[in-house]
Amino acid sequence: MANTTRTLLVMALFATASSSARAAANDNAPAKIVLHVEDFALLLSPTISDAENEVRAVFRQAGVQVTWLNGNPSPRMISDSNLHVSVKILNRQMADRKSRTEGTSSDVLGQSAREACQVWIFYDRVTALTNPLPGGGGEILGRVIAHEVGHLLLPAQSHSDKGIMRGTFDLRPKVPPVFTAAQAATIRSMLSQRVRCLKEGVVVNRAPSL
């Protein structure tokens, strides 16, 4: 009987230690965002691939892991603890129609909507900027996407004088501009806050309120 009691105690202690280790591992795991990308501009695969790599690189520097999926998210996909963002790459006709309806300036490259957790990219305007550059179309597209997703996770008026959140794009750097240290910390904090709220059953799939 004593041996059985000691065995059960050891098993309980092991289970507690394992649970604590898993919790610590989850706390130290990188924050995650899932992008569901709809390409209405019918871009070539290398352009999409370059854009994906650029987005991943920008958020990796902020300690955030990005998963890029093609198409609309299903309800099953958004039932996890990750932030799911719909990214629509608009063709010229769609972009013009949206701009006319909303009165958007012709120099705007993208828009984001926090409550809808959506991003729209005006690809014809992106190509107008990148045409003089050898290649680079996919990279600049990725930077525009990262910029707009950043707006979902940062406070209003979150443009900065440097990095990926600059109000005007600098097309020259070969290395992608990134979030500032303060912006990266804010993004990680907001994503962590969202995960905690989801575990308590109080948040639907939307960017965290600021």
C-alpha cells in the first residue's frame, strides 16, 4: 500500500511538472498570425512567393510567426487561438471601384479594417511604384501587406518616421524595413492578450481592441 501511494505521488508530481513545462513552452512560443490571401490580381507565382517571404521576414524580426494560406478562411480554421487576417489583393477595376465608393486618395496603396480583420491591397498602384525597379514587385507587395497588417495590431495613427510603418514607402532598401522595438513589443503584447481572452471565451476573431 505504501509503495502504491509513493508511486501515485511520483506520477502526480510528474504530471504537474509536465503541465508546467508545457505552459512555460506555450508562454515562450512565438506569437502567430494566419494570413488568408485572395489574389484577384492573378499574380505570377514568383511574385506571390516573394511577397510571402517578405511578410514573414518583417514579422519574424518582431518575434511573430506568420502562416500564409491562399483563399478564404473556413469557420473551422478560425476556431484556434491565432489571429486570422483576410488579405485581398485587388485588381485595377476592384481597386478603382472601392476608391470611388469610399473616396480614397489615388496614392493609397492599401487599407485595413480592425473590426473586420481585413486588409485590401491596391496592386496596380504597387506596380506603378515598382516598375522602374529590376524585380522587387513581390518584395514591395509584401512590405505593403506587412504595413497594413501592422495597422490592425498597433494603435491608431501608428505611422512612424522609420521602419515598416513609415507613412511613405522607401523602395530602396534591399533588406526589408521592420517594426521598431516598441512597435514589435506592442504587437506581441496584443497577440498575447488576445490568446488569453480567447482562453476565457470572450473574444471572437478580430484584432485586439486598443
